[in-house]
Amino acid sequence: MAKKWHFFLFILLLISVVGLFAPVSGGNADNSAIVPADIAWILTASAMVFFMTPGLAFFYGGMVNKKNIISTMLSSFIALGVITVLWVVVGFSLAFGDDVGGFIGSPKTFFMFNHVFSGAPWKLAPTIPLMLFAIFQLKFAIITPAIVVGAVAERIKFAGYLLVMILFTLFVYTPLAHWTWHPEGFLFKMGVLDFAGGTVVHISAGCAALAGALVLKPRQDLLKGNSIFPANIPYVILGTGMLWFGWFGFNAGSALSASSLAVYAFATTAVASASAALSWIFFDAARGRKPSALGACIGAVVGLVAITPGAGFVAIGPSIFIGAVTSIISNLAVHWKSKTSIDDTLDVFPCHGLGGIIGMLLTGVFANKTINPAGADGLFYGGIDLFNKHLIALLIVVAYSFCVSWVIFKIANALIGLRVDEENENIGLDLSQHDETYSSRRNVYVPQS
């Protein structure tokens, strides 16, 4: 078992040594177009998006069995470390480096963040330094694989998921970011609109989650028919609040300036999430269930997911519709999934994957050039071309994300092993993977001797 950790440690030390010899960039770029207010806002937005990953950890941690709280939270939280290093070394280059055929960036463009400090501002963000753009985009890269954890929680080895996280970022996330957000990416040139990551983040994470759930197969408790209850609903509420707060940076920050467009994205985000939270609990109540805190929280997150691709392209009215409709569809999908043999532990695909898919399609319906002249008119305003482009792009992204993620899970399983054995699963991943547990008596986390 220790050999795998020797490998991870060796790679980290190798990166740190290579970093000693990386070129040191000076501040030689032309900063004449830089706007201090834009720097201040994007720095703030970057910190807000950073805050979303601990929020996701609380959101997920509260929904799993008590014996798996630490493992689930850490599996999301550790992305802050793993993806930050990976992004500096090669991730930013693959996503935003010199274009190679419209599909990927050259890995040597910004290797070890070379030229990131001294380079000219990003073409689509001319008023902020390139370094700030790179750091802002890093936060998106961090939370995407952290989302996937929710589908494989309570049965995946920690080391195995670290490998999945690295491979997913290299072979799924960075290509999609390049396709969608790089001026030479083929989806960007096609005219596909994704304001803040509905396609790049949520569809990719949702499809990867479905692939992971299929590869790892159901949990033992589910197969045995044992009841599984959320460990801590207040954690879920806290995590939702942190996510909701951070999402304003996620969407409004994607304007990449302190502008009226950022204000508009902030407003649509607030409205869609509120609509979705209410829609989820009202729909539950209409079907004879009691309105629940868990339902309100899940509904709010679904609304945030759904508005993400269109936050800076759709009007306030449609954002209410997007949140409400997506919430109901995801609610039905969660109910349907519970009747299948698919064990997506925390319903990542029905909420993030399906929420991103619906949000992408409805952006193709409700996008309006009056809101954002850089966009296009959607189907509702006579723009059938945009909707058709989004439909084609959706098929490409879903197929690519699912197939490549399935291969990644299979490779990781062959190389390092993903599933804990039945005994360790019954003990719980907190103890079997981390030698820690949650003490309900003292209400603190205590390491086990």
C-alpha cells in the first residue's frame, strides 16, 4: 500500500525540483489597458470561487453516512492542493496555451506558469493581468473534479481518487475548457455560449460522475437494503450557503470585469437559485412529501448549476423559468434514479450533469443580444442557429466526457485499485482510509491511535 504514496511523493518532489529551474518572469507586459477596479473585483471573485470547494465539502459531508464524513469532505477538499499544483505545471497551458488544432493548448506555453506574470493580458480579459486570469480559472479547475466525488463516495479509495482527479483534469477538463473558452477552440468558433462553466464544469463533472458510479458499482449497504440516512443536515445547509455565496463570484466574476454585465450575471444567479429552491420543495409538497431542508438546499444548487451557462446571456424573467423548470426535472430524475441499480451516491448526475445539460439547452433558447452583444439571440428570439449549435455541442461534450471518464476510471482501477474491500467499506472510509473518525459525544474530529 505504501508504494502508491511513494509514487505520489516522488512526483511532487520532482515537480518542486523542476520548479527551481523554471524561468523567472519579469513584469514586462504592456499594462496600459489594466483597470484597477477590475483587478479588485476579479481578486474578490477568485476568493469567492475558492470558498465554494470547502462549501461543497460540507454539502457532501452532511449527506453521507456518519462513518464517511471525513473521507467525503477530504476527497473534495484535497482538490485545492492537487489541482493547484497541476494547474501551475501544465493545466493552464493545456486549457489556455497556444492553440493546437482547436482541441488543446500547447503544454509548453505556460509550463510552470512561465510567462504568466510577464505575459500580455488574456485576449478576452484585456483589463486584468494574465496572472489574475490564470488564478481565477484555477478555481474552476479545482471544483470540477471535486464535484465528481459525490457520485463515488463511501466506497472509493483515497489514493485511487487522487489519480482519477489528475487524469480527469488533464484529459477531460482542460480540453473542454480549451474548446469552449479559448478563442481558437472549436466550440468557441462554432458560437457555443457558456458564460461561466455549465458545459465545461457541470456537464463534464456530471458525466464523469455517472461513469464513476457505473465502474465502481453500488455500495454494500445499498445492495443489502440497509437504510442510509444523511449524517448532518446542518452541514448541508452550511455548505449550501457557502456554495451560494461563492457562486456569485463564479458567475458574476466570469464577466472578467467590474461592469454592468457582472451585475446582470449576479442578478440572474440570485433569481434562478431562489426559484429553484422554492420549486423543489413546492414540487415535493405537491407530491405528498413534506418540504425539507435537504430539498431546499439541493434545489438551490440545481438552480445555480442551471443558470451558470447563461448567467450573462439571459434576462431576469427567463432565469426564473430556468431555475424552476430545471429543479423539477432534476427532482424527477433523482426519484427515477432511486429505482435503478445505478448508485450515484449523492445524485451528481441528476443534479449537476442534468442541470448543466438543461441550462445549456435553455441558454440556446433564451440568450438575448440585448443583454450581452457578444452573445447571440436564442430560439425564443428567433435564433434557431444558436439552439442547433448548442444541441450539437451537447452531444459532443456528453459523449466525450462520459467515454473518456469511463476509460479514466477503468485505467485507475487497473493501476491502483479504486474500490475498498467489503470489510473496510463496512468499517467506514474515515477509519479505513484516514484513521480518523467523528466523535458525536464530543462533537469534534479526533484522530485514532
